[in-house]
Amino acid sequence: MAGPRRQAPVQVPAQQYEKWLSTLSAQHGVLDISQLRGFGVTWAAVRAQILAGRWQAVLPRVYATFSGPLPREARVAAALLYAGPASVLSHRTAAELWGMRPESPGPVHVTVPYQCSAISQPPLVVVHRSRAFGNIAVDSRPPLTSRADTALDLAVAEPSPREAQLLLAELMTGRRVAVEQVRRRLIERQPRRYKLELDQAVALVRAGVESMLEERFAVDVEVAHGLPAARRQAPFRVDGRKLFEDAVYDDLGVPLTVRLDGRRHLEPDVALRDRRRDNAAELAGRSRLVFGWTEVSGRPCVVATEVATVLHRHGWQGPLRRCPKCPGQDL
């Protein structure tokens, strides 16, 4: 990424010059008007630099001491200076710094205390407010919201309850945020919407759901169709090794194993392991159903019907409930 260009010297007292340089370096060439005045730079000098094309106004009261495009680091520094000393990076911007999301050219997201006067400045800054501001940040440079708070902020910003649930489950199953941290924050800091769905996402991951494929099976197949909840990650001994099945219904007295095959199952060693598990299940007289991403995400009603068929065959008496995606004919 190209750095600042055409940075011009200004008249700074000699005793402050080293601090001037270190501040410019730490803030990627961006300062606010109060800092400039602290270095003895008058508004007339700032205006002269801007008119000469050597500096540029970035946000109200915030200036870049160079011309040309603003690097991402400079935009982040400018957003924090604009929002004030109590501001922290949050939402998508914090997610990028935590490695939850790739870097984007979009606006910088900051959160401020509820009473703060800063407002969003499109397209550079989006300002959020929090009544729990004192409990959401971590001690870092630059300041940002904690992993769990960042994940919850992202989820709450989603347009629907199901999308919020999927996003939070993705972050937890992808090991980008610890499920217990999220659970604690949901108790300590009530989200403004989607609480039920976010609680359900946490409960599923705590119960053993380890991938988005497993999450889709639990929610879109089991919950949506009134099927009983399987036991997740059930251990079995195969060839003297402890292996784990994605979902089993032994707690109902039904010897049914449901295996959910993601992309890893195409790897030779994983495929061999699965074949050995299949043979061991057959020798033990267990029923087996295997589904992949295409079936679970694209045809959950068909998957639910097949699971219910085996459960009914073994004596389960429950009804199969229709979901909004189910076709018109009876299940």
C-alpha cells in the first residue's frame, strides 16, 4: 500500500519537533485541530497547506498532512480522532483487525458512548452508540471492541434473525471467537434484537455442533421439521480408535447415525476413516444416512423426510412438521 505523499514541513517549535514526528508516525500522518494547535500550528497555516494542495481535510477538524489517496491506516486513525478519545473501532472494522473478516474498502466503524455528539460521516465513518461502552473494549492499539462483542455486533447488524444466527455460528465454529466468551457477553450485555436466535446459536455450538453444515442440519432439518435433537459428536470405537459421529439418535432408542460430509471428507485419509466407520456401523446393525452441503442447505425438507422415515421405522411416534420451505404435498 502506498504511503502518504508530499508531506510538507511546518513551523513547529524545536523542542516539540521529535514529538511531532512520532505523532505523525503513530497516526499515519493524520492529526486533529487540537493536536495541531498544541504543536503551535495555527489555523491560518493549516488552511495555507490545504489551499496549496499539500494537506487535505479528511473529516471535521481532522487533517492529513499529505496529498493523494488515504491509506486504510490513515482512515482508521482519522475516524478515531474525529470520534474522540473515548471511541473504539467496532463492527466490520474490528472484525477485520481480529481476522474475522477480510479487509474491505468500506467505511470505518467506530463505537462511542451513548451521550457522545459524533455522528456518521459518509462515506468515511459510521458511528455507533453503546450504553455499555465501558465494558466492550479491550486494551489494544488501536482501541477496538473485544472478540465476543465484535461477533455480536456483526450478528445484530444482519438483516434477519436467521442470518444473524448463521453468522454467529460461523464465527464460533470457525474458531474465530470462543463460544463461552459469547455466552457470557449475551448474559452481560443483552443484544438489541435477535436474542433468541443468538442464544440458540450458542446452545448448538455448546452441544457439539462443529461446522456450518452441522448447524444447518440442526436448525433447518431438525428444529424446522420438529425432529428430535440428535446427540452431537458421539464417540465410537473403530479399529481401536475413538472416532466421533456427527449425529446419532440412540437416546431415543433408535440406532441411527447421520453423517454430514463436508469438503474434508474428500481427503483420502478422511474417506478411508469414513469407510471404516460405515463398515463398523453395518456390523453393529446400525442404520446410516449420509448428507452433504447440497442436500442439507438446498433440500432440507427431503433430508428431514428421510431422517423421519428411519426414526419411524424404529418406533419413533413423533409427527414430521412442515416448514416454510416444504413443498405443497404432505410430508
